[in-house]
Amino acid sequence: SQATTGRKSVGVDSVATGRTSVGGMTGLSQETLVTINGDDMDAFQNAVTKKRTELQSEKDEYHAEAMNQQDDLVKKLSDLNAKTNIMNAEIDKLRAKENEAVKEGHRLKSAPAHTKIRKNQVEEAKKAAQKAFKEADEANNDPRMTVIPQEIASHEDKISALKADIEDDQSTLIGLRKNEEQLREISLLKRQIENEREVIVDALREQSAALYRYQVTTDIGDGTEDDDNYIFNVMEEKANSIEQKYLLNKDNLDRASEARSRIQHSVSEKAAMQQHNTRQLSNLRNQSAALRAPNRGVQRIETIISEVQKYEVENGLPNTVAVNVDPQALVQHLTTRVSECQEEHDSPDTVTRMMKKLKKLARKSNPDGTDAVVCPCCDRSMNATEAQVFKEKMSHLADPTDSPIVQSDQSRAEKIRKAKQLFTKWRDEVSQSMPDALDYKRISAEVVALEGPVQDNEDELKRLDQEVKAATKDIDEQTEEVDELRTLLEVMSRLRDEASKIAGKHTQIREKGEFMKFDGNIDSSRDLDVVEKDLGRRQREKEDLLTAVGDLNKESAVLNNRAKAASDMAANLEKRAKSYEEKYNEEQKSSVRRTELNELMTVTREEREKLEKQREPLKKQIKDKETDLKRLRQSNQHEENRLNDNLNNFSQAAQRLDDFNGKISKYLESNKSEALERLNDDLASHEAKVTEKKRTLQVSIELIGARPFKS
């Protein structure tokens, strides 16, 4: 076969002798001979290359499947963490609600202590008040309280009659003794009237401006001698006019004050509500600002959104997230990005083999039997220079350490790995920040819902404040007018009293004049002694009657005081009964409220404990998932290391075989017989090692094929 094919061959002796030969020559101790030609060696190298490719593919497939399993576990762990965070937030809210109920309960317990009022105490107080009212009615209905006024009236009638008799006696006595004094007294009265009239005129002149504003004249006229009450009637008319205006303006002032009080009451209510809403809005805004702090979740999520948008735009990724994307949607988006990051690249050995195949495809034989180099893509022939450039370029591309193709694949794989790490880190940070984002979204909605009522109430308070100011200004003006009218009414009332005195003096002058005209009609049946005796007797009778009236008034005062004391006692007892009833009702309301708070705390505690119980399985699941993830990563790393070791060992053995094959080829070309012996010995040794390694790899491959992937 060697003579017909012209191919170089390698002779291998039997396993028993372990000897090799080259070019058909054998050792003296050789019993059997196996001839390996170039085609057999190519077939063997192809088998080795195929096995290396299978090992590499198996390792890559195992790595991809392991990463998918890890990603699935990470996603499940993130979902469990998100659920746990939401439950923690709800538990905190329930605990805060429970604490509020406890605080209110403490406030009710720490309220000002007083003697506990029982139901029977309230009933006894009501009965005591009813008894006191009954005693007060009996005191007010005492028969003596009706009889005494009758006796007093009878005595007063007698006293009036005695006074008339005494006056008649005095008149008679005075007429008998002092008739000459009448003219002197009349002259004195006229001078007094004139002086008092001047005082009234001067006072009216001083108040003329105020009287003019209220349409009251200052003229009092001259009067007539026959009309004793003329000046009194004039002043009474003026005083009545001022009094009517004062009462009218005071009534208007009272109505304006009541209207302002109603507005102020409404302002107080709305101000209290506004203060409450403002405080609540401020608290919500403070909570929102706290959630938007640089170290809180809201800012972190916004920063992550910006970083994701920037990264995806810079790297040309489609369908990037929006600025206002929901946190749950952002987590889903990042999870999708993580699953899209698959590390697929060719190993340096694969690239080297591919370049060698291309070089082999480029070698062709011309019709004249000479070797030629053609383009492996279009079969275009190359001249010597192009062929040299082609070989250098292919050698550079096949270099596993400096090949641009290998560097490009490695760079792309590193970029994908970093992208996956970045998306995973962002997803974990968003999941951790989810409770803050949900709270911020809820609080923002509450702020928007509360800002409208706060602004409306603020506008209403401004409007009411303007109404209060306008009402206050109007009240101030009316108060000044009422005060002026009150002062003017006091002046006019005083002047009316002065006018009444003048009228009385006019009457005295007229009566004295008439007495003087009819002085001859004085009773002359009694002399001076008789008149004096009658006058003394009647005065003594009057004094006795006045004493009796005083005694009756004292008795009436005692009865009135007793009735008043009984009424006061009844009022005090009724007030105490109402106080007892109010305290009793307050205690009942406080007891009911404490019961409601206890029920609320029980329900809240049960809900919180229920959530805590529901949270425990999630914690256990999270712990189990974290343990599974750790174990899976360790197992996958161990298995990948083992596969890498097998692949590297196989590749090194194959490389050594290629090196020996190259040495054999060089020897065949150089015909060095001395090196032949060494090569035959080395070849036999290495072929035995290759056979043993193939057997070991075959067993490992069978074990790997039989082992299922861990979930």
C-alpha cells in the first residue's frame, strides 16, 4: 500500500513488545506490525477534534442550564423578599394602630380622677332635688305671705287717711300761724325755677351738636302760666325721642354682635379643621420627603431608572423603560433583561481549529501536480505574495492568545456577563426599595386628595375673616353711636327730672296762690289748742300703724328669705344632681370607649399575629431558597471545574499527540534514523497514555450523561 499511494506511514508494533518503527522498518523483537498511514492519522485527529468539540459543547450547555437554574432561583427569591417586605410594612402599620389604641387607653386611664358616681347616687340626688323643690313650693305658698300684704294694705290705707287728716290739720295750723310766709316762699320758688330753667337751656346748648345729628331741637319755648307741666312735657318728648333712637341703635348693635359671633364661631370651627388638615398634610409631606431622602428607596429607584435608560440607550437595547415606570414593572423588565443575557462564544481552540480548516481548504493541487493556494471562500487563485499574506493572516487569526476573533468573542462574553450582573444588581435593589416606593405612591395620592380641601378651607377662612373685619368695623361705628346716645339719654333724663322739679314748683306756686285766695275758708270751728291736740293724736296713730307695717314687713322678709333659701337649696341640689348625672354619663362613655379600644387592640393584634404567622413560612422559604441557591452555585462550580479539567487534559494530550506527529513528519522528511528510535519509543509511550486518557474520558462522559441537572 505504501508503494502505490506514495503516502508516509507510521508502523506501530504489538502491545506485547511496545516497540515502534518508521517507514516500514521494524525491530528485531517485533512479532506483529500495525501500519498507520496519513489518512488514518487525519481520521484520528478528526475524531479527537470532534471529541474536544463535544466536551466543549457539553460544558457550555451545562453552564447555560446552570445559569438558567440560578436565575430562576434568584427570581423566586426576589418575589419572596418583595412579599415579605409588603407584609412587614402592613405589620408595622397594624403595630402603629395598636400603639395608638394603647396610648388613647392610657389617656383615658390618666384622666383627672374623681369620686366614682353610681347610678343610685344620681337617683338619690334627683330625689333630694325634688324634695327641696317641694319644700320651696310650700314656703312660697305659705298663707301668711298672702295675708301680710293685705294687712299692710289696710294699715297703709289708714295711714293715708291719717296723713290726709294730719295734712289738713297742719294746713289749718299753718294757716292759723303762718299765713304771712306764703308770699316769701312763692318768691323763692320762682327764683329757683328761673335758675333751674337756665341750667336746662345751657345743658341743651352744650348738647346741640349731638341733638342736631339725631334731629332733636334745643328750643324749650316759654310756656304759659296755666300749664305747670309744659317744660316737663317738652323735655319728656325730647328724652323719649333720644331713648327710642338709643334702643333702636342698641338693638341693631346687638344683632350685629350676634352675627359677628356666629361668623367667629364658624371661623373657629373651620380654623380648627384647617389646622388639623394642615398638620396632617404637613405630616404626609414630611413622610413623602423622608421617603424621597437620598438613602431611601424612592430616590434609589429613580436613580436606577435613569441608569437603566442610559445603559439601554447607549447599548442600543430596544424597549427601554419609561421615567414613570411602576416598580413592579421595572422588576419584571430587569428580570427579562437578565434572562436575555446568555453567554455564548467560541473557545480559542474552536477558533484555531476553524482557521486550520480554512487553511486546509485553501490548499489545492494544480493539474501539473504542483501545490497552489486559493481563497477558501471564492476559490480565487493567489500568487506567492498573496499566499504568504494569507498564511500570515490565518496564522494570526488562529493564534489562541492574540486572535482578533478570540478577543472579540471574549470581549462580547465579558460585556454580557457584566450586563447580567448589572441588571441583577438593579433588580435586587428595586425589590429591596419596593416598600418605600409603594408607601410614597400611597402618600402622594393622599397629599393630592388633601391639598384641595385645605386650599378651599383657606379661601373660606379668608372670606370669613374679611366678613369679621367688616362686621367689627360696623360694630365699632355702631358702638360709638350707641355710647353717644347713652350719654345723651343720661343727660336728657337728668334734664327731664330737673323739668319735673320745675313743674312741681310751678304747682306749689299755684297752690300757694290759691290757698292765699281761699284763706278765709280755713276751718274755724276749732281753735289752735284743739287743732294741735288732734294733730298730735293722729300723728301717734300714724306712728303706731307705721310700726305695725314695719313688723309685718319684717315677718314678710323672714318668709321670703325662707322661701328663697328653700329655692336656692333646691337649685343647688338640682345642679348637683345634673353634675352627678353628667359625671356618670362621662364614666359610661369612657367605659364604652375603653371597651371599644380593647376590642380594636384585640382585632389589630390578631391581624398582626396572623400576618406574622403568614410571614414565617415565607422567611423559611427565603432561607431555603438562599441555601438552595448557595448549594446550586457550589455544585455548578464544582461540576464546571471538573468539566474544564477533563477538557483541558484532553486538549493537552491531543496537543502532545499533534506535536509528536509533527516530529515524525519532520523525521520522515529528514530521514534521520537515530532520531527514529527515540521517536518510536516516545510514540509508544504517549500512545499508551492517550489510550488510557481516552478510556478515562469515556467513563467520565458516560457518568456526566447519566447525571441529571439539579433544580
